[in-house]
Amino acid sequence: MNDESTLVSFSDRLRRNTGSFFAWFGAKWRESRLLRWATYLFGAFLAFLIVVWALVAKDLPDAATLVDYQPSLPSVVRGIDGEIVHTFERERRVQLQYSDFPPELIEAYLAAEDKTFFSHGGVDITGLANAVIDYASKYGSDERAVGGSTITQQVAKNILLSNEYSITRKLKEMVLARRIEEVLTKEQILELYLNEIPLGRRSYGVQAAARAYFDKDVADLELHEEAFLAILPKAPERYGRAKNAELALQRRNFVLAQMAENDFVTPQEAAAAQAQPLGLVKQRGGLRSADAGYFFESVRRELIDRFGENAEDGDNSVYSGGLWVRTSLDTELQNAARDSLRAGLLRYHGNRGWTGPVATLNVDEGNLTGQLNSSNLGINYEDWRVGVVTERSGSSATIGFANDETAPLSGLPDALKVGHVIVASPSGNGYRVRTVPEVSGGFLAEQPQTGRVLAMQGGFDSRLGDFNRATQADRQPGSTIKPFVYATGLDNGFTPASEVPDQTFCFYQGANLGEKCFRNFSGGGGGVHTMRWGLEQSRNLMTVHIAMDAGMDNVVKTIDRVGIGDYEPYPAFALGAGETTVERMVNAYATLANHGRMNAPTTIDFVQDRNGKVIWRADQRDCDNCNMPRWDGNPMPRFAARGTQVIDPRTAFQTVHMLEGVVKRGTATVLRDLELPLFGKTGTTNGPTNVWFVGGSPDIVAGVYLGFDQPRNMGGYAQGGTLAAPIFKQFVTESRDRWSGEPFVAPEGVRMVRINRLSGKRVFDGWPTDEPKAPIIWEAFKPDTEPPLATRQDEIAAKREEILSLIRRGREGRSAAAVRQRQEAETEDFVEEQGGLY
């Protein structure tokens, strides 16, 4: 009851006081003009604040989005061993957690940017007042005023706003800063700031900047280096340039002094750091521990096709999604592939002289070195550099480089002109013109059991052009197509010991084309030989006979099944007249080495998002029950076989077994002294315009071709065995530790039989040896296709004829009867040893 009376009493007093105030204000309003004007001005100011607030706060980003903010991050590429080999980046970014930042580094940024960070609520009133005064004093001039922004305001600007220079943006920044402080802790704000702040040299965040300026991780920075990074937010492009080193030193030492003043470091520590030089390293390209530009470009294109290129394409885009990409790149094999292909190109080029510029810049556009810098042309070979001819006068010239360095140029070809982009190497006090071979080629190595591409070289250097001749150049494969013709023959009644005529074959192509007659590469021919001999010696006539007897329709189906190409059933395609790529040929040979089971070639094993979740993998096989919580007592689960069976395993092994003979005694004997179990086939196209070798071991299959980009005659001496096979040999030699030396293993259903290598007849009284040209070899046959046992009668008949011949040539006065008696006895003994006649 008392509470109710008190409430009524208070209400009455409030009503009386309010009425008294309005009565007093009304009287004063009528009496005082000053009060009326003050009231008008205050009302206008409130209305202004409301309008400004509405305009500034309208459509501002939601600060709460920073709780789950995902910064743009480059994609990181790893090799087959898990080591980082490349990054796809347009901006250098590395995201760290707050605990990863050294305390002294944080204190350096606080001293330089925001001393009261841990005490203000997002806006520093003192700093803001100083900024307003500075802005007013510089209004109308071209000089930019001091920002006065706190670290929180800079986070708002860098992540949620633009870099627009205006009062409106500053007001929005202040509003957002207050909101950010409500949703994030101070540590979270600092983590965003130190990961996102732009610091020059395409670096965003302190870890990327530490790498760009000092080639160190943040944990390894010294105090003076941490202070230098702290000065960069003010003007990264000014302080990061060598010509402004003195300005950078002054600003760095000021920050060190501020650190001492704020008790972040002792005065002695600050003084010692101030005595240190800047110690900046030269700018360098992105992370790349493997010289595999063609491989990386192939990976990049596939990733863009799957996930998009930029942030607007999706959360997992290549240049902002922060992907972790595991590839099949083997850096040791890649280096061997690069070096062996380059050596082969240079050997062929020999002393042919200068073949022209790498590119030509437009002299009328001026600043040739600037144009060169924008072209991104380069080379990584010995001490060669890419430069542009900036001056030419008679026998003297000057070369300029992308970093604006210039030097005298010697060894001038007559055709050299200003604007020509060339390669040159140091010579004396200048540079000398060098030549990139005009002939080019492609090289690719693959793992047969998986299809993983281990190495790829698509030309002399990817920095000179990204056209990848290993995957994009369509070339005629020549005789490297023949194994698949022979495989078709093996599936259609032939055996490696079948006799095939090495004789002229003419084919009527119709009224318009008339008759087409084939010949061997080296001419000649004649007689009948085993199928094996025909493949080892690469006999065109025998190949055409096999193709026509087995059926050209069947031949082109085999070629299509192994992925080489889709051809019409014309005999010329049996000799390699179609077009294909190194990648497809290597994959087809890998199918042979893998017992006829084909895997699609891949460069990417799997892709993880920024959080480590696998979002794509090349091996799509499922393993049922692999993740069951406990063993159910059944046999252990297994993955299904990888790949698709496209050739009979027995046929594939028979073909590989014959191709081993190509290395031992055929067109690729240059590889024989490697003393490894190798198979392969050389190829040379008409002209010759292309030379090839494809082959390898059970573990690694590789292929290479050489030729001009615009096909033309390479010279009559150019052959696969003399130009391409030596490149493969160098590749094996430089990566010898990667070749296991394991032999090819026959699949189930293959019978190994002793035969005479030249006649194909079965042999019973001898054994194969390691001699390459031994008359007796082991040959692979499918069941019931081996030479029949009746061939022993042929051996007995031959022996009988030999003995009778000796009888007829009896000498030294022995009677014919005696000789006959002795020899007939020998004959009977021989027959008895062989088990009698059949």
C-alpha cells in the first residue's frame, strides 16, 4: 500500500515538473532569440547526424561474416613424394594462426600502427582527432593526410571495404570497427590483420612478406627484420624498393625506438637492431623447386576446368581457394627428362647457327625492357638469359633485361635487329648471343600400373612458350604404331614364330587413287621371315602383310582401343600415317607393359580443400568394407583391379617380349648396354619429319619425338634409333637409381618354348643364352599355338642329310663302304638318342 502511494506521488511530481519545464522553456523561447537559434542549430545538427548515419550505415557489410571469414589463398602443389613443388598464385599469401606470430613481431606492429589497440573499442579518439587536424591542414593539396586508423579499422578497410580515399569511407570504417570489436576478440582481429595486410612484392600477410623480403619464415626473423615489416603498411611500394633504402632505415629505426619507449624491448636491444642494415633479398619468383613448367600448366588447366579460376567461380577456385594438390610429379625423373630432351635438341641443331629471335617486340611502343618484363619470357638453362636488343649499330649492340639492366652484346648475327628478344650468356664484360634450337619435341614418362604421369617436357623451356608438345602436338608416329598391328595379328591366328613374307605388297585404293605399293624404309626385302624378326627389324612390308591378313578393320579397332587415335581402315595407318601425341603413345605402350590393362594418364592424384578434405581423386575405385569398425571374419577387402582390359594379357606380353628383341638386336640396340630389361620401338616418318622412341621397363614407360613445329625434312640421316633412342638412354642413365631391373613377368596362360630365332622352329638340343644374337631363344606362345613337336623330324632329316654329305666326301683312302658303315652307325645312334622317328 505504501509502495502504491509512493508511485502515485512520484508520478504527480514528474507531471508537475515536466509541465513547469515546458512552461519555463515556452517563456524563454518567446523572450530569447539566442535560445531559438541555438535550438534550431541543435535540431539541424541532430538531423544531419541522422542522415549521415543512415547514409554511412546503409548497406554496410555484416561484421559477423568475419567470424567465418575465409581469405583468398593460393593453391599449393605437391610432388609424388609429398614435397611442395609449386604454387598457383597471383598474390603471395600464407595463413597463420595467432599463436604462430612471434610476440616481438606483434609488438612491432602495435608500436608502428596502434599503440592503444588492446584498450580502445575500435576507434582511437586521439588518433582520430590528429587525423582530422592533418586532413584540414592538407585540404586542397595533393598530399595525402594521415589516416589515423586503428588496426581494427584497417581490418574493416582491407576485408570489408575498398581502398577509396574519402571521408565517407573513413566514417564507414569507424562504424564497422565498432561492430567488429563486438563480434571478434582482440586476438582474432590481430590474426586477420597480420594475415591480410598488403605489404608489397605481391605479398599479403606477414609470413608471405617475410619470405618475399628476407627469404625466412616469421619464426626465424630477427628484431630489425620484424620492425621493417611493421613499417610496410604505411607505404609498401616506397619502403620496399632499394632506391628508398635510406627512408626505410629511418622509418624502421623510428619503430624500434617506439618499441623501446613502450617497453616492448630494452633500449639496448633497440639500439643493436637499429645498427643492422635492411638485409633485403632480391625479388624472386614464386615457390618452385621443380623445373616442370609444362607439367604444372597441364595441372593448372585441369584444376581450372574442375574448380574454376577465381573467387567468383567458387570456394575451391585455383587462385583463391587454397587448394592442396597432390600430383604424380617425380622431380628426379622430371630433371632427367628435361636435360635429356634438351641435349638431344642441341645435338641435332649442332652448328646450324642462329635460327632467329625468340620473339619480336614493337619498337614504336618504346620501353623495350618494360615490354620484356610484361612478356614473362625466360629461360632456365646454364647461365643463359632472355633479353631484348635495345640498340644495334653495325657490329655493336646492346642487350637489355627485364630488370632494366643493360650490357654490350657480341656474336651478332646479320639478321639481328632492335626489338628482337633473344637468349644470351655472359661473355667478358657483356653477353654473347646464343641459339635456342629451332627443332623441338616432347617427352613424357608414365607409371604403367596406374597411368600416373611422372615427368613431362613439352619443349626446350616452358618460359619461352607454353605449347606442350608432349600433350598437344599431333604428329605421325611412324613405326611406333607397329606393335599394335602385330598385337592384332597375334589375336587373329599369328604367333611370334609365324612366317611372314617380306615382299612387295600393292593395294588398289580405288579409281581415284589407283594402286599403292609399299616398301621397306631402307628398301630391299624378299624371302619369308618370322613375325618376331619383322618387328625387331621394323619391316614395313611384313607389317602390311600382317595387317591385311589380320584385317585392317581389326587393326584400327586395336589402335582405337588403346587410345592412340580413330583411323580409317587404310593400310597406310598400319605404318604410322595417322596422327597422335606423345602422351597417347606412351599410354598405349604402358598398356602393353601392364598386361593389356589401360589406365587413363593422370597428373593429379587427389585434391584437398583448404581444410584438408579430399574433394577429388583420380582413383575412383571403391573399397567395400574397408572402413568397417571391426573385422567380420571374412577375407580382407581388396580394391578392384585398376583400369580397363583392352588387350588380351597374353597378347600384350607376347608383344612386349618381341619388343625386348628390338633393344637386343633390332633398331634400338643403342640401349642394349644399359643392361636393363627394356622393351621399345623406334619410329621414323616419311621425309623424315619425325623421329620417335617409345618404351621402357615394367615400372616406367617413356616416349619422345623430335621434329620441327612446322613439319619439314630433318635430313636423310635422321632416324628414331639415332636421334630419339639416345634421348631415352640419357633419361635412363640420369635416373638409373629409379630403374629396378625387374624383368617382365608373363601372365597366366603363356607358355615359354625354345625356338630357333631365325626359322621359328622348335629346338630340343640347345638352350637360350644371354648372347643378343643367340640362335636359340625363349619365345612366348598361347596354349596350343607353339610350333608342333613334329619339327623334330625336320632336325633328324637335316642331320641325316649332313651325315650322307660327309659320306660322299670321304677322304684319305678309306673305302666308301667303311665310311658308309661308320656314318650309318652314327645316324642310328642319333635317332636312338632322339627317341625314334615320328
